[in-house]
Amino acid sequence: MLLPLPAVQAAPIAPAAEPALPDPPAAGWQGQPVCAVLKDNPRLRTLRCTFPPGGGHERHFHAPHWGYILSGSTMRITSAAGTAVRELKAGEAWWSDGIAWHEVRNVGDTTGVYLIVEPKP
């Protein structure tokens, strides 16, 4: 004789969590590093990121930072806001409150080199 089993309500299946994105030094391009750590102390971290023509930077996040362009290039930048191609010129600087994610590719014919300075809390 078979006994009926009590009804069990299935718990909803949560979607798989998106994998954590790397920060700039941990992200690379085709297995090669893009950003080198020049200075890291309790108050700040300074990076030098180099993008030869055709090179890029896989999807990564940024903490708040100040950036300075040492050598300009033409970059295609993709983020949650969309994709844009920007001509970045030597001597330009910017401030960012942080970026949840972006990925970049040098679509120009010159090597871009940038300094990134991240203040620490």
C-alpha cells in the first residue's frame, strides 16, 4: 500500500550570482597584464596601464580614482551606459567616483599609457 506524501512547496531557485569582477591590475588582455602597480601603501595605490594598438582590458571594476594620460590613444569603452569611442590626449586628466564595470580596446594606432591613482579610505 502506498501512502501519500505530504505536499512540499519548492523554494524558488535563485539566479546564479554574477562572478566578481577583477580590479585593474588583476584584469588583463588575452592573458597578459595591462596595469602595473607602481605604488601601494595604506593611503593610495598608483597604477600604470599600457594599451598597444589593438590591445584592451577585459571587463573589470574601478574604485574611485584620478587618472592622467601620459600617452594618448583612441579607445573604445563599453560600460553599462553603452559603447563610445574616445580620443584620449596626453596631458588630460579625470576624476571618477568609481565604475561598476567597463572594458576597453585601443582602436587607434598609438600606444596609450595612463596613470591611475586610487585614494584609500
